[in-house]
Amino acid sequence: MDLVFSTDDHEPARRYAAWRDAICDVYVHVDVAATDPDRYRGFIREAKFGEVAMTDILLSEQRIQRNRQHISRLDKDCYYLQLIHRGNLSVLQHGATHRSNAARGALFCATEQYELQCHGEVRSFYLEIPRDEFAQRFPRERIPVSASINTTQGLGRIATEFCATLATEGSRLDDPIRAGLGSQLMDMLAFTLLSSEGDMPAAEGSVKKARLMSVQQWIETHIGEPDLSLEKIAAENGMSLRYLHLLFKPCEMSASEWIWNRRLQLAYDRLAKGDARTVTSVAFDHGFNSSAHFSTMFRKKYGISPRDVGRPR
């Protein structure tokens, strides 16, 4: 993730003022009141996944308020979702209070007044999610304003783990893949909010779908490893080999078939962009250990040689 701001870059006497400027100029217009301005510390790191922005942020104890005056500037039309690594924070919006900590996330809307109360130092992910895009994933009568998410089990835990993977692996991915991940993350979060905690059995299909997306994206970040075995995938994603096979059942292809198919798709995309490297290099980058094997599978799937991709026929 790219560093946007850090108090370490400023003299101690200037850190709190610099923080307030950074919040208003970089993030969103709000009023900020720190409990101990003289000892303030914080940072903002950010990564973009298409329409979704993910921020890794450190906050000292403070109160943040967004009121009508801020909203009238039309600077943000989005939801925020906070997933806390450390500390406690309360979100007050629309007459409701959502207490957020390492076991519980909170969603709130930037186009409604809100107050955030940090209880001590807080480290968390913030997701900035386009409001209209996200709202389209809900029935009209269930579009949220603010909500809580249990991040210790089910879909909430899967979504949180997915965010952590994006934060660590996202910089290695091309922009189109990152945009696709952002869209899938919005799908996963909508599944989470539509499935109430007391209705998890009924949401089993959604859990499996979300888990499958998470595993598939993990595979894509490791697609270039020629020794990427099903046993390794299952172990790294905290599941049995049997459950891995079960997840891929709706795909109408086995997990192994999906991996090889995806390797070929990604290799085709690379070649279609006019990659200057050799076919052998592209093959090795996508987990093939033989250019001959790659060419054979490629011709079988696409009906042409890898060298002919992009050439007029």
C-alpha cells in the first residue's frame, strides 16, 4: 500500500495540525478533536481496487464529526467500512451506535451526518465504497445506512481475511485484476450484510460463494508458482482438501482444471497486450514449467499458437 501521510514526517509540534490537514485534504471533510494533540501520531496508507479504495490507518484517541456543512461540499458519495486490527471505536449515525473492535466491523455512510469516537489508539482498515454501486447489490427496502458486521465467523470473517489479503498482495496485480477484485469485494460485503447473524444456515450458499471467491483470488496471486498444489492451497486457506473440492463443484470444473484454465486465460491476456517477452517467459510467469506443454494446452483451448495471438488472420 502507498503511504499517503505519516506524522513521523513532521516535527512533534506540527504533527496534529498536519494530521487535521491531511484528513480534510486527502480523505474527507470532517472536524477532528484529539484527546492529546501534543502527543498525536498517525498514518494513512492507501491502495485502489477499481471503484473501492482501501486505507490502512492509525488514529490516536480523538473524535471525528461530519456534519451538514461538510456534506454540502459534496466531496464524498460513498460508504465507509472500518475493520479494526487494534483498539475500539464507536460509530454514531442515524440514531444508532455501532461499537467496532477487532471482532466487529462497522459500515456508515458519508452522505449522512456521523460521529466517530476513538477510545485510545486505533489501527484499522477503512474501505471507501461508492454508494450507488454498492446500493445496487441490495433490495431497495434493505439498502443500509449504517450497520455492524461480525468479523469472527462466517461471511464477515471471510470478507475481513479477503481485505487483509488484498492489502498484502494487491500491489503485485495489474489494474484490471485489481478492479475485478474491488467488484468482488463489494459482492462479498453485500452478501455479509444481507445474511443476518441468526440466519447463517440459510446463508450457507452465500458463505461458500464468498469463500470460493476468496480462494480463487488467493490462487491468482500465486498463479506463477509451478508447484502450486491443491494440498498447499487448502492448507494456506485453512480448509481440508475435501472442502476445497466441494467449493469448486459449482464451477463445473475441478479445482485443478480451474487453475490451468485461469493460467491460460491470464497468459492469453498478457500476450494480447503485446508483451515483449518470449512465449517461454510468459509460460513460466504463469506456472508452466515447459513451453511445449504451454503451447499444446494453449492451442487446445484457443485453436491458435501463443505466437499467433494478436496477429491478423
